[in-house]
Amino acid sequence: MTVSVGVTGATGRMGGEVLAAAADRDDLSVAFAVSRSPGESVEGVAVEDAADFADLLASNQPDVVVDFTGPASCIEYASACGEAGVAFVTGTTGLSEGGFDALREAASEVPVLYASNFSRGIAALRRAVREAVPALDGYDIELTETHHNAKRDAPSGTALTLLDDIDDVRGESERVHGREGEAPRSEGEVGVHARRAGDIAGEHEVLLAGNHESLSLTHRAGSRGVFAAGALDAAAWLADRDAGWYDFTEVLE
């Protein structure tokens, strides 16, 4: 059965990648695509006005919507999907606690899957971090993430997810964002560093050091296409699920 997908943020970096990836798949079809800047075609799909999103849900009746936009837009789209009974997959980062509350409210009506990163490699990195941190108890930890120069939120959503993973296995840590001047390291802190340059799709490194040795766990994405492919895998998996909150690890498992 072909899964019908609506795509938001179609003229953005990730929206275009999602449309390109969808064009290469036989198990998915694009029902419609929207953007705050409509009027052009992306990967052969006409991009319509995001203001008409609710009407497009009603007229096209997609199985699921894939969203990579901004926090405010994400919340609006999720709410509309909740009202229309359409599953919602989002990789939008920079959400506040209120934003996550809004997504969870939509999840009471429809299946909602949120992931800060849709890469299978990042899923493996998370597992490795969860194993390495308790095995190297007491080692200093530093996390560095690098992205393209147009990324707005910092640290990245993936970095925040990795920090949460560290806290889950080691206990809550003080997060120190960068260092300047006299800044001695305190016991148990985690240093966090965000770099923005060029067109880098995404790099994340977790460094553990102590006992005269160091271990570096690193993931580099060569293309945003890897995130689009994972999001579409999630969409195909989520389409016929019951209402509720889902995670990308469930898709992989």
C-alpha cells in the first residue's frame, strides 16, 4: 500500500530533501507540499501556501505529514493534523517545553513521532554513548556539534538529545556552554560547544577523557538526504499506528 504524505517547509533545506527522497520511493506518494513562500515547484511538486494547510489536509486526506520547519509553524501544523486525524512526523528543533506540550496534545488525537535526528548512525551513536559513559565513570565529557552557517538553534536538537542520554546514565550534569577567561572545570560538568560554518550537514562528537586516555565518539552526516530518508521511513511506519507519542528508535527496532 502506498502511503500518502504531506510535506511542510517545502522550499527549505530539509523540505526539498524530503521531496527528493520521496520521488525515489515506491512506497510513498506526495499528496501536497506547502511553504510560507509558495509559488514555485520543488522536485516536480507544486508548492502551495502554508496558510491553506488545513484545507489541503481536508481535500487531499494524506496518511501522514512530514515536518521540518520552525517551532511556531511546527506547532500550528501539529494542531491542524490533530484536528484532521492525520499522523504527524517532525524533526523540527528548537522547541520550547510549551512546544513539546503542544505536540503531546496532538498525540492524544493522532500518532505523533518526534526525533531530533532521523539518522540511523546517530541512533547507533546514542547507544554507544549510553554504554561508554557508565563504563568510563568519572571521565570528563565534552560535546561538540557543527552545522551549516544558517542553522538558527544552538546547541542542536541532536546535541541536546545526547546530553539527555548522558544525564540518564550518569545523573544530571551541569552544562557549560563554551569557556572564556578563567574557567576551571568543575567535577561532573559537561562542556558543550556549537560551531557554525559553511554548508556542513551535521557533525557530533562526544569526547570522554581521564586516566591518561581519551575516547572520541563521532558521527558525520555527508548529506541532509540521510535525515530525509529516515523521516520518510518514520512516516511509512507511523501511518497506521494508534494515536500516541512515538520515537525514531521504535522505527529502527
